[in-house]
Amino acid sequence: MKQLPKGSKKLMNAWAFYDWANSVYPLVISSAIFPIFYGALTLVKDAEGNIIDDTVTFIGFDFNNDALISWVTGAAFLVVSILSPLLSGIADYVGNKKMFMKFFCYLGALSCIGLYWFSLDNLWFGLLCYFLALIGFWASLVFYNSYLPDIADPEDHDWLSARGFSMGYVGSVILLLVCLAMILMYETFGFEDAGAPTRLSFLLTGFWWMGFAQYSFKYLPKGNKKEKFTRHLLWYGFRELKMIYQKVKANKQMNRYLAAFFVYSMAVQTIMIIATYFGIEELDWGDTDSTTGLIISILLIQLVAVLGAFITSRSSDKYGNIPVLMVLNLIWIGICIYAYTITTPEQFYVTAGAVGLVMGGIQSLSRSTYAKMIPEGALDTTSYFSFYDVSEKIGIVIGMITYGYVVQVTGSIRNTVIFFLLFFVVGLLLLFRVPRKLQG
């Protein structure tokens, strides 16, 4: 097939469509059904629904259930941060980033399917699938994000990035609604209990991700350079990452922006991962079914996030990227202050709506802001985005370790909100140091 030119509507739509394909992972696995499934599996409750034991035995040691999943998550992000520069530099050099993107897409999707067999008796296998699914999703994003400056001009980065996130939110909501219908009306679908449709949701997530990704793979180009792979390229990615680091250091705007992004993204990404666990353990659901309430909250976040991504894109056109990112951090600070006090489902719904409004916006604008800072015509875009992604992943590792440690020591997820608040305050202060004018 003839390669589509940069700026082609079909090419840009094919790129954005990968968000439709892969966003079912962060919604179904990271945010909604798997956390609820994991909580039901690992928490012991009395007849009134009060938690009486949250300890899980793994490899001969006792862990708080939240601490265990947070440390597995942190370990997976650490692997991604090591793999990204190793693979992205090679992908840039040999010009076949699509091959790497496919590999991690399939790794993640097949691992989601493997979660169908997650059980306490099979805990090591379930955690391994969770671990590999996370690696597959985030590693594939390194290559996916790096296509943005290759396929679109700087003036198109903001709206195209927002379109990708919006398509992802809509597509993932559709699958979540299907899964939710099966779980809540399991008898109508011929199931004996809610366990089977919950596990089936993991299968559907994997097949959705692999299936819809084929449209993106059909039109995305292989890459930029076309050199032969040789043995010395094994560490080429790290050498290229070092070169990118030197370029970033010399670029005051990019250097200061990445410092701010590293700090506030640490909080954003960790909150996205642990929000459902917070709802499970810190709220008094009373007579309300907690599973239904939590999924409604997550649906609210996803739907509002579509609006938030486009409002942010329009605002950045009018006021500039950095000022809008500063406002978003300020809103996040307010959300953290309020979230620390909430105890009821109604308050959680309000918080979910506010999170949705700024979550999509800060993610899409952060990505497009960085893309605009990459020198026009740069061939090593994957390595530039690898540096961006490594910064993000190391931040998440720190965030998850902080979360796991605080929960293990204090026994309460609520106390971690204080640390997230501090991350946003520091991120806001660092954004004040970033020069305002961007390429776009």
C-alpha cells in the first residue's frame, strides 16, 4: 500500500483510531472492572459489608492487598521505562516502529485475555498477566505517541491529540457498558453468577484491542530511517536517549517543561490507577451497590473527559498551552483538597465529574505541548517521545511506590491524597518557569 502523505486526513484518523482500540485497557483493566474484581477477590468482609481482612499472601509473604497491586504496577512501569529507550532507538534507526507497536499491542491484549484465569489459587499467573498487560499497553504508547509529529503539522497537534483521547473515551465506554450489562444482568445473559461475565470482560478487552488496532496498523507508516539492524544497535536506544537528553538540556523550554510534567504527571497517572481502590475502601456506600456506583463514577469520568479534552484544546488555541496547563494543575489541587474529605457516594460522583473534566485535558495537552517542542523535521521522534515516556513512567513508579508505602504503613488510601496534592503544587510552580511561546 502506498504511504499516505503527512497531514492526510485518513492517516491522522487512522492514528487517532488506535486510541479507540487500546483505551479499553485503562478503562476496563486499570480503572473499572479489574480493580473491583481484585478487591472482591482479596478482601474479606463481614455480613454487613465491613472489611475485616485485607491481607494477601504472595510468595510466602503477607501484603496489604492495595500495597501488593501497587508494587506490581510500579515494577511494570519500571520495566517499561527501561525497555522504552532500548527499543525506541532501534525502531528509529531501522525505521520499523510499527513492528514494535504491534508486538506490544499483542502482548498487552493477550495478557488481558489471560486475566480470565485470575484466582487466589492462581495468584502468580494473574499478577503476571496484569504485569504484562500493563507493559504491553504503555510500551505500545511510546511508539504510538511518537507518530504524532510524523503524521501531522504542529498546528494540528492539539486537536488531533484531543481527538485521539476523545475517541478512546467513547470507544472504551461502549465496551464498558456492554460488560456492565452482562455483570449486572447476568441471569438475562444465561450466567449463574456475576463472576463469569466479569472474567469474560477481560476476554472482550483483549479481542477489542487487537481487532480495532488493525485499522491503525493498515495505514501508519513503518517509520523514518531505513538502516539495517546490526548487533551494535542493541544499546543504540540508550545512546540515542543520552543524545536526546543533551538536546533537552540545551533547550530551556523543553527542559523546564519536562521537569514540570514529570512532577504533575506523577500524580495524574497514579490517581487514575488507584481511584477505584479508593472508592472501594474509603467510602460508606450504605444501601447502594458499590460495584454499580463505582462503574457509574468511571463512566462519568470518561464521558466528561471527552468534553474536557476539546475545551482544553480550544482554550490552548486562545490562551496558549502552558497557561492552560497551569490552570489545569490548579484545578487538580482543588480536587485533591476536596477528595481528602469525601465519605459518601454522592461526593465521589462530584469528584469523578471534576476529575473527568481535567483528566482528558491535561493528558492530551501535555502530549501535544511536548510534540510542538520537538524540532521540526527531526527524524528521531520515537527517541524524543521515549524520553517523554521514560520521564512519565519513572514518575509513576515513584507515585506507586509512595502510594504502596503509605497504604502499607497507615492502612488508609486517603492519606496518599496529601502527597498527590503536593505533586500538583510543585508541578504548578515549575510550569511558571517554562517559556510560553511554542512552535505551533
